[in-house]
Amino acid sequence: QVQLVESGGGLVQPGGSLRLSCAASGINYSPNVMGWYRQAPGKERELVATITSGRSTNYADSVKGRFTISRDNAKNTVYLQMNSLKPEDAAVYFCGTAHKGMFGWGKGTLVTVSS
């Protein structure tokens, strides 16, 4: 089963940037889809961005133009570059994968946006 470990979260001021990483291990394939979700206190988990093995991407409207998802298939790692961060972006960010009906989730990394 795929193991996913997120990293890169932390405290940043509004307008600042962070780069999240998620390394997948325990598999011998590149997942068809890798993505990022987030969950803020009192809110449901929401999709942030996804990227396919062919590097097609999609983003939540709330992050378009500010966030960029990418992946390194050789390293089985997906990234989320977050720019112009807003307080509303504060949440636990989770990495997820989907591949031929199999799904995996990381434990999450906390992003705090505060001045």
C-alpha cells in the first residue's frame, strides 16, 4: 500500500509563500492522480489541486493563480507551491493518490497563515 508523507508546512505571514512536498513510497508505479486537499477547523475537507501522471492539472477556484501543483515522477513526489497566502488558506493540507481504484492519504501538514 502506498505510504504518503507530507512536509513543508509551517507558519507564514499573509502574502507569503510555502512549498509543500509529498513523497510516495511503497509502490512501484507513478500514481495516475496525485493531489492536495485541505481541511480547516469546522470545515469539510476540500480539494485544492490535482495532477495526473501526464501532468494535467486542476485547481480549486479559490487558489487559481496563486498555487501551483507539480510532480516529479522519478521521485514519486508531488509538490504544492503556495504563493500570496491568505488567512483563509490556513488548514491541514493532505496529500492523496489515486491509481486504478486504489487510494492513499497522508497524515497531513499544518499550514498557518497569520501576521
